[in-house]
Amino acid sequence: MGKHASDIDKAAFLVHLQYVHHSEAARRAGIPKQTASDVKKRADALKATNETQGLPPPTIAEQVARKEGSGAKPKIIDNEVLELLEACTLNKKQRKKLWYIVAQEEGFFDLH
């Protein structure tokens, strides 16, 4: 099984899709072609819905957001993560170590 595409990967795919072909955009974003197809179908459906209702085109964040009632587990927000880290650590030094580990696992250092 491959890795699951994050919202950042999906957004990168939609941006690349504006300039290159579907398969090239999926390759550049690093997501499987089937996932890319699903993201594109969802984005197109959302654009069509907004167009028929007379709303402005959806933003990329709205296009990659999960559908309401999808049954997917909600993501925890930053404040909840900070509360968990503070509850699990004894002092500031331990918190900084855990922040580094979390940043490494989330791939924040790969963005530069």
C-alpha cells in the first residue's frame, strides 16, 4: 500500500494541474494517479456546484477539504497538539525535543 496523500499534496496537484497534463501533475505532486483522478473529480464537481448556485469559484483549500459526513477522522488542530505536548512533557526542553520529532515526521523540513 502506498502512502496517503495529504492536503498539501492534493493542493500541489491542483496547482500543477493548471499548467501541465494530469499524469505529469500527479507525478510532480508525488501522489498516485488514482488519487489524483479522485481529487480532480471532486474539485470539478465542487466547481460545477458553485457555478450552478451562482457562487464564486472555490479556493484550493475548499477543493481539497474532506466532504461533510465522509466518516473520516477529523484532524486535530494546532492548539490541541500544543495542549497534548504540554501535558505529556515535564519541562520546556522535553517539549522542544518532541516538537522537533513531530516536525520531522510531518515533513516540515522537506519543504525547503
